[in-house]
Amino acid sequence: MKFFVFALLVAVACADRLYEAPAARAASDEIAILRDDRVIEDDGRYNFDAETANGIVFSESGSPVGDEGAINSAGSFSYTAPDGTEVHLQYVADENGFQPQGAHLPVAPEFPHPIPQFVLDQIAFAAEEDARQARGEVSRSYGAPQDD
């Protein structure tokens, strides 16, 4: 039993040396907040402006719309990406959703893109069927039994 207690004490002493506590953050990791202005009105309108010492700038304003609690907002933010690229984004968020704009955002291909011929043929066929049906002509459904 004495040997077991001694082995346990040695294991605890060794385990303490195996564990390294996380290093404390260096003072240089902390970024100063240069500006933090917030205005919230009683009627629900608001305005936020903030800027940090590392170049992050954020601004947003908004106001309630309608009786359902929706808020229309608009704003922007900018920062320097790790590769040195300046990133600036402007946005609007309203009944049409979140609409960001920025040179760094991917751009969708232009529309209309070329439509394959088989798709155009199918659209024309469907239009012909709709026209026949509107005139009272009955077209046979695919897979339906024929009356001979």
C-alpha cells in the first residue's frame, strides 16, 4: 500500500510538469477602440459608429418599418485583410434582404447566359400545347391510353 501511495505522488508530481498553462496574451494583442458612438432613439431608430487602432471602421444606421417589427438598416465596414488588401463593404438590409456591395465580392455571371437548344425547343413545345388547350383542342398526355 505504501508503494501505491508513493507511486501516486510521483505520478501527480510528474503530471504537473507535463501540463503547460496557456500563455498570457501579450499587451500588443489588444487593439485600442478609438471611437464607439451608439445612439438609440425611443422610436427604434439607431446609429452605431466604431473605429479601432488597427484600421477597422464600422458604421450602421437603421429605423423600424411597419407594424411587424422589421428594421431597415444600412451601413459599411472596412479593414485591411491579412494579405494587405483594403476591404470596404457597403450594405443595405431591408424588405429585399441583405444586399452587400464591395469590390472584393464575387460577381455572378452575366445573364442571360446561352440557353441550350433543347431547352428552347421544350419552351416552344409547351407554348404550343398551351395555345391548343386555350383553343379547346385536347392534346394527349404522355403515357395516357389512346382511344382507337
